[in-house]
Amino acid sequence: MERGLSRNTLSSYGRDLRRYAQWCADRGIDAVADVRAPDLEDYAAGLRRGTGGHSALSASSAARAVVAVRGFHRFCADEGLAADDPARSWRPPSVPQRLPKAMSYDRVLALIAAAGAQDPPLGPRDAALLEFLYGTGARISEACGLDIDDIDLTERTVLLRGKGGKERRLPLGSHAADAVEAYLVRGRPGLASRGTPALFLNTRGNRLSRQSAWAVLSAAADRADVPAVSPHALRHSFATHLLEGGADVRVVQELLGHASVTTTQVYTKVTVDTLREVYAASHPRAR
């Protein structure tokens, strides 16, 4: 409630803390005040190796687990549940920065065309979903959480609810707006079995889940005969193509719903590769 974290973040932190509690119990540590700094270092090392029946975590997942435990001990110290915070100087492991993988524009078009090649109601729904994801850069959870009233096809805008319940209103491009309108006419009536406000529905008439949306993209990739991609790849492509087209990074930050521009700036490194290729091919003194 205080930090406004998303449901998915809370679920992840909950898993991390249950794993930590079990680790402490296995070592006979049954009180927060008994935890010492060396214990935390041992726990962090075990995250990467895998212990107590748990598989090894990646660097990013281990870093998140460390952040969760640090927050727990800070909370306990602030609330007087422990006299000291043993995690005060504990730092999460460094995570190698991986550049987002953006798709080419032609590949995006192939995916959308393959998704819409099915008969109604699924064809219009799937095409609208992919057009929306690429046209707005929305997270898959934001798209699945959309209600019909969140979209204004007259003004061509959409209201998205992002992480922590933060809202942002975005412009809706003509292709995405037309695809959504076609879905509302030729797709959604064939799926809606009751008065649900959700925009994107599954075959049972319920709100489309993140897992089902992922399956939509995977099936479209199979039909288009392109390598499998995640829904987040469309978000990466949205940001990269905007920056390549000359958009200001601050504008892209607002469109993506990033709290800090430093999160958005990772995409500028992607576009530098394109600039380098053009420079190497065009300038007489580049090589």
C-alpha cells in the first residue's frame, strides 16, 4: 500500500521472502534479531547455486531476491522488531545489462498479418492485440487489463494503468485504432458471453490472461515462420523504432511509463548500432 507496487511485484517479493524464511529455518535461525551479515552473504551465494530444493536463480532474479530481503530487514529495524539492520551495507549482485531485442519493422508486419489471418472472432482479436502492443508500447499486463471504456476511438487515445496503478493516457495510432474497431465489430461479439467490461477476451468470454496473450504471439510467429518472440519484444520494438525515427527520449519515457529516463536510455544504445552501420557504409573515412 505504501509503495504502490504492482500485483506481480508483490507476488515475486512474496516468493523471495518465503524462500528466505525457509532458508533461515533450515539453519535454526528463528528470530529476525539472530540474523547476521555473514548469514546474508551465505544466502546470496546460495541463490546462484541453488539450495534447499530450489533451483539456481539468474543474476537478475538473485538481485531481486536480495532487494526483497534487504527491504524486509530495513522494515523490521524501522518497526522495532530488531535492534539492528544486518543488511544495511548489503548490496545486490551486479546484473549484466542486456540490450533489448527489437524486431525489424517487416517482421512486426508479418506477425500482425499472420495473427489476423484466422477467421473471426480470433483473427480480429489477435490482430488488434498485436497492433495495440506495437502501436502503444504497452506492457502485456496493461493490454490485458484494458476495459472497453479505456479506449476513445473518436479521439484515438487510450488510458493505460501501469505498474503501481500509475495511469497514463497515450495517443492511439490509426492502424491500432482501426484494428481495435474491427475487433469490436467482428470479433468481440462472438467471444462475449456476459457483460464483462474487458476489451480483450478469451474463448470463454473472460478477460484474456497474460499467458493466453503470450500464446497468441507464439502462434502468430509460427504461422509467419519467424523466430519466437515475447510480448515484450513488441514494446522494445516500439521504443527502438520511435528513437530511430527521431523521437526525443523524454517523450519515449512518457509513452513507456518509465519512472526514470535512465531506464529508457538503454534503447538509445540499440539505435547507436544502426547509426554505426550507416556511418560505416556511407562515410569515405569510416573504415
